[in-house]
Amino acid sequence: MHERAAQWKRAGRNVSLREKFNAMAGGIIISMFLLGGFSILLVIRSTTSMSDILADNQDVYHLQQMFFEEKKAFRTFMRSRDDETQKLYAQAAQEVERCIEALPFRYEEMGERRYEITWTILNSYGNYCRQRDRVLAMAAEGDDYIKALYQVYSMQEYLEQYCGELTARVLQNGAAVYTQEIRSFLRTPYWLALVIFLEIVLLLCQLSFLEKIFGCLGQMASASQSIQKNIFTEPDLRWDSNDEMGELVCAFNRMKHAVGENLAMQKQLHQEAIERMDLEKRFAAAQFQVLKNQLNPHFLFNALNTVARMAKIEDAPVSEQMTVAVSNLLRYNLRTNDPLVPLSQELKVVRDYLYIQKMRFGERIAYELDCPIDVSVSVPVFLLQPLVENAIKHGLSMEENGGAIWICARGGKEHLKIAVGDSGCGMSAEQLFKVRNAIAKGDRSGGIGLCSLGRRIKGYYEYSSVRAYSRAGRGTVIIVRLGMQKQELQKQEGERGCIIS
């Protein structure tokens, strides 16, 4: 006996987790189908029986009511023969004939007494109809007419009595059937209780098995928290079966030992990565400082010249707005020391810059800003103005009729995409290749604005890129993609205690 139990235990260890779950879930599903099927059959049977009883009752009751209406309409018509009473009588007679034809007339389904009553009504109604039609055809005078009329009245009372007996018989039969269905229904809870009991047993077995799995998962979670705290002294996890859970436990134990052995190396690599990132930030800050000091004197001269000319032509509004725009640009350039600013500030500076250029070039320049996102997201300072300046200098200024500039922004904090495009002269395939190569290598020959921007964003973001797209005569688009900031990633990794990349 013990040997057989041991064999069963060994066989159970080799059964996969999926097969165990499928077996228990299959048992529960089968029991649920049995319970549901039994309930559905019970409901269908009860509903069908009750529906038949109600329909039968409704038919005979409707016959009784309509015959009463015909009798009433007939007598009214006999007293006052006009079109209205004749119409009401014809409608009532037609409805009674329809009810008579709808009566069931099968002996095996009705029983002897109901069959006799129905047969009597059918035959009597035929005689009644002939007598009624004969009276309607007679002249309304003489003893023969009165005698025939009262004979019709007598036949109506006779038929009405039998309709009442038929209604009583149908109600009596329906009550008997209803009593029988109730008795069957009262035995149903015992069968339902048996099925529910089997389902509960299977469910308890599955819950017990799930509790064992969740207990092991809880131990695994606790061990994971210890690993996050660099504690590797806790004992290994155990699982008695060779199923998927056992393989997972073994893999987890091996991973814990591997992490413990490689901890020193990972710490060293992490420290080196932090030092490298710090150097990149310092280099990007230096490049940024160079970019800040390169405000175009020619642009300032033209802008101030335009302000002076507008001041002579107008009394003040346009000149004042241009002066404010120039002062905003100077203030932003000279006083902004933070490497990252909200996107809203960058958009405001670009609007001021484009306004000044609009005043300078007039109708030759049009621009559009499409940024339906959260503008509080942080971006590198001086991200947009150098790109817009390049678009005007190398794109629109080369065109006699000028062109348009558009700035689009999509995404959010974890993935931001900004595009600056122009409809200027564009670049040939050879020029575009050189620019892309310079951006990829950080070569200044590709333009200090683009190359500096590429180096700066790589210093602050884990994933970032600058891409140039252009066609000769069609314009140029610069797309900047910014992932999550390295500082945010380090903060998240520190909160999780994660030391493995």
C-alpha cells in the first residue's frame, strides 16, 4: 500500500504544472456545464409548461369573452338595425369564428371530458350559426320570426354555458399540470446540491494548489527584495515537483548565486558608467556655453535697424513689440544658466525670434507652431532657436519668395519628438549625406548648431537622436527625438535597488 502511494507521488511530481491546472480546471468546467445545463433544461421545461398552460387558458378565456361580445352585439343589432351595429356584430362574429377554429381538438392531448365539451361547442356553434343567419334573413315581424329569434337567444345561452365549462376544465387541467411540475421542481435542489458539492471539492483542491504556488512565489519575492538589498545569505527556495514551477525555482536559485558572485564587478562597472556620464555632462555644458556666446551680431544689427525704421514709420505699437521681442531674446540668452528648461520657454523664445524675422522679411516668411502636448516637459535650453535660425539662413533666405517654417511636437516625458521644417531650397543628396555623417560623428563641418545639439542631448538623455531629411527644391526637416533623462533613469534604478543593466 505504501509502495503504491509512493509510486503515485513520484508520478505526480513528473506531471507538468499546465497538466495539473488543466485537469482541475477541466473538472470545474465540466461540473459548471452540468450545473448550467441542468438549470437551463429545468428552466426550459418549466417555462414551456407554464407557457402552454397560460396560452391554453388565454385561448379558452378569449373564446368565452368574445362569444359574450357576439351575443351582446347580436342583440343590439336586433334592436337597432343600422350600419354601426351591423359592423360591430360582424366583427364580433368573425372573432368568435377565429377563436373556435383555434381550439385544440386532439383526444390524446385533451382528455375525455374536455374533448366532449369541445366537440359539443364545435357542433353546437355550427347549428347556432345556421339558425342565426336564418333569423337575420327573415323579416322582423310575425310569430315565426320571434320564435326563431328566441331560439337563437336560447342557443347563445347554451353555448355560453359550455364555454364557461370549457374554461373551468382547462383551468382544472392546468392546475394539475402545475402541481406536477412543482413536485418535480422540489426534487431539483438535491441534484443541484450534489453538483455544487462536487464543484466545491474541485475548487478547494485547486485553491490548495494555488496557495502552495503563491506561497512559493511569496518566498521568491522576499528573496528578490533581499537581493535588491545585496543580501545573499538566505537559504535556497525549494519545490518538490519537477514541473515548470520547479524549473523556475532552480533558475532563480542559480541566478541568485550568479548575482552574488558578480556583485563586485557590477559595482565597478556602475561606478565607471557614472564617471563617464559626468564627463559627458561637463563636455555638453562646455559646448552649450560656447553656443550661448555665439549670438549672431549680424542678426542683432538687422533687428535693431528694423526697429529704428519701424519707429519712424509708426507711432509705437509694432516697434514696441519688436523691442520687447529683442529684449526677451537677449535676456534668455544671457541669463539662462539651466541646462534644461520647460518646452514652453523654448516655444516663447522661438515665437519672439520668428516675429522679429517676420518683421524683417515681411511676407517672405510664414510660420506655424503645432504643439498639442504638455509643454511643461523639460528640454535642453536653446533647442529650437538654432534650428529655426538654420532654416531661415540656409533655407528660406536662398529663395526669392521666401517660404514657410513649421514646428511640431508630439509625445511626452518618456518619448518626445520635435520636428522643425522649412519649405526653402533644401539640400542635394550629396549635401544631405555630408550633414548626416557630420551629425553622426559630431564633426563641426556639419554645422555647429546641429552637431552641438546632438552632443548635448546625448549627455542628458539615455536615448536621443538628431535626424535630417531634405530634398533639393523641396525644403528640409530636422527631427529631434528625446527619451527619458539619464538622471530620471538613475533615480528610478536607485529606488528599485537595481544594479544589473
